[in-house]
Amino acid sequence: MFPIPGGAKIERHVPNYPLSRDGERLEALKRSLAVYRMVFGQNRQEDLVAYLLNYLSPADIEQVTKELRIDLEPPGLVDTASRIHG
């Protein structure tokens, strides 16, 4: 998740043989894994972004982004900044 220089990391290697349906199955597995992790709150950002990009139009993505964005700005900061700066 957060690589450490010189540390270990996990890599996925899935062989894709000619005339095999494993490629299709891998994509289905990735989609279901992304949904599973979203449901249980264990999502990986890369999987979540890939899933949303595949299933939402650019307009839908913008709308969802506006609706789901969490504003971590302290309350009143905008009002205070506008009074200070003018």
C-alpha cells in the first residue's frame, strides 16, 4: 500500500494463455473484488477508481464527485480568510 524503499511488495501475476477465457474471468474477478471491498469499507483506491471509470460517464463522475466529496476544511475558515484578505 505504502511502499518502503528496499521493502517487500505484493505483485499479481496471472498467466493469460491463447484461446483461454482467463482474461475475461480476471476482469470479472477484479470488478467483483472492487465491489466487495467497497461494500465492506476495505477498498483500494486504484480498484475503486478503475471500477468507477468503467461504469460511469464523465458527467456522472463529476456529479458523484461533488456529492461524495468530504470537506475537511475547518468551519468558518472561508469567512475568516475573506475578512482577512479582503
